[in-house]
Amino acid sequence: MVVNAELNVEGMSCDHCTAAVKNSVTALDGVEKVSVDLSAKKVTVRYDDSKARLVDIKQALMEKGYAVMEI
């Protein structure tokens, strides 16, 4: 089933951060779309939960150095 997850992501501050977030999350199998709102420190991920897990999405962001909390 395709679901959307909204995450608070601390540490994003520029276009490089946006690209890093999008690249790391879209590399995961099952992720369809990643939207980043720098000013709100929010990342929205649309993914197929039969292929990708939320814990893996969070881990990909944390590996890039960001603090992640589910909204």
C-alpha cells in the first residue's frame, strides 16, 4: 500500500541539504516521492510500505547527519 509519512528533520539549512535528503531517501526501493520544506524542517515521503519501511527512511536520513522525528 502506498502511504505518506511526514517527518521533522533537524539540521537542514540549504539546497545542498535538500539534495542530500532527496538522494538518500529516493535511493531506497519503494520510495516514490520526497518533498522537502526547509523553512518548516519537514520532509514528506510517499512510499510503498510493502517495499520500504519507515525505519529505513529514518535511518537513511540519520546516516546523512540529520535528526529525525515522526510528526
